[in-house]
Amino acid sequence: MSGNAGGGFGVSTIAERELIHFIREASVSTAPDLIKSIGDDCAVFGKATGAGQWLISTDTLVDGVHFDRSWHAPELLGRKSVAVNLSDIAAMGGRPRFVLLSLCLPPSLSTTWLHSWLAGATAILAEYDCVVIGGDTVRGSELVISVTVLGEPAGKQALYRCGAKPGDVVFVSGPLGSAAAGLALLQRSKGEGVAVGSLWQELLAAHLNPVPQIELGQALAMSGWVTAMQDISDGLATDLAHICQESGVGSRVYAEKLPCLPILDRAALFLGQEKKDLQLKGGDDYQLVFTVRAGQEIALQTLVMTTLHRQIYQVGVITEGCGVIVQKNDGSLQDMSFQGYEH
Amino acid sequence: MSGNAGGGFGVSTIAERELIHFIREASVSTAPDLIKSIGDDCAVFGKATGAGQWLISTDTLVDGVHFDRSWHAPELLGRKSVAVNLSDIAAMGGRPRFVLLSLCLPPSLSTTWLHSWLAGATAILAEYDCVVIGGDTVRGSELVISVTVLGEPAGKQALYRCGAKPGDVVFVSGPLGSAAAGLALLQRSKGEGVAVGSLWQELLAAHLNPVPQIELGQALAMSGWVTAMQDISDGLATDLAHICQESGVGSRVYAEKLPCLPILDRAALFLGQEKKDLQLKGGDDYQLVFTVRAGQEIALQTLVMTTLHRQIYQVGVITEGCGVIVQKNDGSLQDMSFQGYEH
């Protein structure tokens, strides 16, 4: 944003990454007890390693921008409001512990809606053994939900975005593009005829009720083989670009290797969108993208399969250079760095 | 709020204390590493005492509800957005360390305004050796500023609202009613003719640029003579009632002993308001209210005078029972519990 400073134009013309720079401008990277400042999924403070090290992250969701109440049931929105924060803890290999809930509530919101939202939020918190320790409720003209989560590293220390080295292998934790397709289906139908039980059920659930990858994140961090990690909130093209930027490396992603739900092909056709675009640019999946030391791929896949009974997916490699280069099925290359979803 | 649950009416009919109950409903009071949950100025987590104990608090300010941009200069609003959070740390006898800034920004907001706001926020943070370590910026239709602050106890442990005992003496840290009078003057004139330099300068400054009582809070906590403390954000009648509620005691406040700026008499006359109402119900002063073990009043006043070169003001006593009883100059008594300012 530095190039624009003082221009005096409205913030609507500024991209999200530039707005983040605005806060980055004010932040510092060194202070006593500060282990990691802004520029990762969480900030890290406290002891240098082990017990006494804390992770913290905050995310704000705005009605009409990040969710649509006309089709997002309050219980599921309560779950998602918390899940997107838990995902930041997952991305550092952490265990969520405490949250603070800040709500800006419009007068039109009913207490019934609010109680359902709270039931969803407390349900997912209980599932991850995480508790509410504070918050704030204020009045405003639109619903704004801000959640701050505290966690601790499951292993000796948190896993950052900055550890990827050329030769490392790029993995993702699960199907991509599901949430973006689910959202597009909801937008197209305005929520009609796409209820739970429909053909698109899995895609809708990916958008409406994402699952933070807490257990997997902890297992990956504790394996000792993972060099960098982050969650996929803005699309792989953007989120892998963050790892590249923070690590000072580049990456090549093989489009044909990107995992997806079987139903995604049919949804892409129905929506008239490229499947690869949904997988690379689609946000809100809350899967993990991570890099693994070369030679440890099989060992890690085996570890995850035997302990968590699930797969992880090799999708590319870390290279010299910078950015995210996508190799399509025909062998052609395309720089897609930061082409993900912008909230 | 439990009596209203399921009623389905809008939140506009619900008072702020009831909204806080909404979050309290979801919160727990016991968990490993959780020392103090919701119900105080900050939650406290980490080690039971000393190094490794952390304080956390979050406050949300909404345009048109908590501030008015037509007369609140962005630099001063940046300072105040942080100050109200630092005040929560002061109220626990803590040292502020880190903040997270979350901003919901309307498209109409200029980058010039935003940079001035940030300049104010970073200036006050620097004054208290506190640093930005994260945050979030999102788009919305109205400006919402949410600040989360982390601190640590200056002494061995934090000072709570729950330690007051009958016989303790009630003190406040400085003049009351200033900010409420300042706000009323700004509202009446719509910001015209009440610029810095005016007759009302001190009252305006109290509202526009409050000073968190960080140094005093630390000195009081470390003295060992203070039994309970909190900051005055919603007016003495409400904030002392919180101490009474959490401590299971009552209090008597002597109206004639409440300190104020000399200009408050004139402002009350000009505004047609009772001076005592401004002092007891007026919010946003961010002074501290605290209780002192009987017999230590003089020692504490001397300590504060010799180390910080300032006064503290004895205004009442803690009693058996509950609530805040105000004794007027004519000797009559009035229960004013929770009659403070509602945001």
C-alpha cells in the first residue's frame, strides 16, 4: 500500500493484500517474548519453544461479504465463524485452547438467530476442547463477527510458512475447489433447491460447514518432515504463493494432480467454470498446503494413513525463484501467483 | 438474558449487560491454564502466577455508536481505539505487550483517514511499549474497529474485581464526568465552536483522547493493599457495581467526595445536567475504581504521591449487602447500581 499512501482515495479500490500491508506497516517483528509477528497464520509469543509458547490469530466475517444469511443457517454459521479461526491454529500445527467472541449486532437480528449461532459456535468449540474466555457485544447496522483464537503448539514449536526449500515436495490435505463450487451453486440458486440431500450436498457442506484440519496439522508438525505449512483460505494459488514469498522460493504445481471431490467435474460443467480454476483460485476450503523434505513423502503418507486413516496429496515441488507456476495437462506453464479468491 | 431466550425479538431491545450474558453463557470458568475467564476486565491464562501469566481483552468500537467521525479526528480516534483496551490491562495492574487490530472498512473511507488513524494508534502503542503483532482488515458498510490486547501482570499476579471485603475503602484515580460532559458538549454543538483551545478543552480531551491509567494500575497492584480494581468505562455507578457483584459485597459512595475538573460545574450548568449524574453515570472516563484494605489509605496515598506525584481520591466504603448506594449531600440515600452509561 505504500505506493498509494496519501492518495486519499477510498479503500474500495485497494486489494485485500494491500490492506493487510496497512496493518503490517504498524507491526514490529522483534520484541521480548515475540517469536513470530504478522505474516503467518498466527502470531506466536511467550517462550521460545515448548510449554509456554502461545499462538494467536483473529478473523473477522462480515454479513454480505463473507457469508449470506439467506442460505447460511445460524448453527452452521456459528460453526464456520469458529472453524476459520481454528484452521489458523491447524496451519501452525497447534492445539486450539481459548477464544474471544466479538459480535457487532444489528437491531433486526433476533435472539432466536443469535442463540442458534451460539449453539453452533459452542458445539464446534467443544469438539476441539476449546473454550470461550471473553469477548464483546456491540450494536451496529450490520452483523460483524470477529473471533480471536489462542492455541499452543502440539510439538516443540509452531510450524511456519517460511521453511520451504527448493526440492521440497508440495502436498495438500484434501479436495480443492469444493467450497468455491458450493458457494457458486448457492449464489446461482439463491439457496433454493440445493438443500442438504441434494446432488451437490458435499460441495455445499464444504462451503457452509468447513472442517478445520486440527489433528492432521498436529501430526504433520510433529512428524519433523514438514518444512512449511498454511491453510487454504484464499485458494491454493494465493496460499502457496504466501509460503513461496515467506520462504524465498518458487513452486511448480501439476494441475492434473490436484485432488477434488468426484462431483466437482459435474458442478464445473453445470456452472460453466473451469474445474482447474475452482481448484486453484477457489477460497474457503480450509485444507492445508504444506511442503515436505524430499525423500520423506512416502514415510509421511504412511504415517498419516496409519495414524489418521486418511490420505494426503502430492501436487507439486518447491523450486528456485518465486511464485506459483502451474503446469497444465498439455505441459504449458502459467504463473498463477496470488490469483486466488479475494474476500 | 436467559429469561428472554427464544423470544425471537430483535437485539435492539436487549441491554448491553444482557448481551454480555450471551457470551458468558458460552464461556467456561475452568480449564487447564485458565486462571480467569469472562467477568473481569481481562481474561487471564498461562501460569498461575508471575512470568508466563497473560492477560487478554478485546473491545469493539462502531462508527456512530461509540464515536462520531464528524468531530473525532482520525489520529485521536486511533489513540482512543487503543487506549480503551490498554485501560483493561491497567485495570488488572498489568503491562500491555501486544495488540491485534481488526478493521472493518467501508468503501467511502479514504486512505488518508486510515493512515492518520494508524499514526494515532501506533503513537500511543509506542508510548506504552506495546506492539502490533497481527490483525485483519475486511470490507463492510460501516467502520468497525476491534482491538485485542495482550498484557502481563506487573506484579506476581493480576488484580481482580472479586477481592473487595466489607470495611475496605473505595478510591477513584481521578476526575469523573469529564468525558460525558465533553461528549455532551460535542453533541450539542455538532463539533462546531468547541475546538481545542476552547473553554471546554479539558472536557473535550477527556472524551476524545482518554489516558489509560497504566502506571498507576501497576503501582496499585504491586502495593499489596488494593483488594479489587476495574476501569471506569461505563460510569462509576455501573463499574463499582461490577466490583460489588463479583466480590459479593455492597458499597456506599459519598457524592460530595467525588472528584471532578473545576470546569465541570460550569459545563453541567450550561448543559442543564446534574453534575452528580455526570460523575456517577457518565462513561468513557477510563479512570480506575479500586478498593483498599482499611487502615492502608494514607500509606497508599503517600506511596502514589511519592512515586507517581499524583493524587488518588477516597470516595466511599465497601459494606455488607449488594449494589452501589449513593449518599447525597443532604444525607439521603439512593441505590444507583448499574445506572451508568450504556453503549
